[in-house]
Amino acid sequence: MRKLIESTFVSLDGVISDTTPSTNPQAQPQKWGSPYWDDQHSGYARDLLFASDALLLGRVTYEGFAQAWPPRKGDEYSDRINSLPKFVASRTQPEMTWNATLLKGDDAE
């Protein structure tokens, strides 16, 4: 069995994402986290990423990441996140690209 490390960016009042659903094509980019993304936070995110051998993502996060990350290349963080295998939890059948595998079945049962 492999070790699972979970990391979520959340504000003190419990906000994880914008009030506009991320599946909405008119959604605005997240703005609440940017002022707090400093060198310490960047180091934390980098350490987590480089200690990982795969990423476990939900469908909505996967779809957003798969659109945003592949064009980014040439720095160690982008190259690392792009090269890692991704495992996607979803009850739907999204198209799997970007080195991703759809997890089949309901592991919660």
C-alpha cells in the first residue's frame, strides 16, 4: 500500500474555490490565494510535489490542471507536474490525456 498525502489550499473562512463554479466557462480566476503565495508557500508546494510519485485528482481539478499545465515547460516545477502520472477519481468518463488514468469503480464501497 502506498502513502497518500493530501494538500488543499483553503482560506481561513473555508473557501476552497471561487463562488463561480469552476465548470462554468465564465468563471473568474481564483484571486483569494494569490496574496499569500510567498516564498515559504512556494517551497512547501515544491517539497510536496517533488516528494510525490503520482497525483490523485478529482475530475474538475484534473480538467483544470490538464488545460493549464501542459503548455508550461522549462522550469523544474512545471516539468515535474507534467511528467508525473495522474490518477483521476470520477463517476463520469472524462477524456484522459496528460499522462492520466481514470480510476474505475467506487472504492468507497
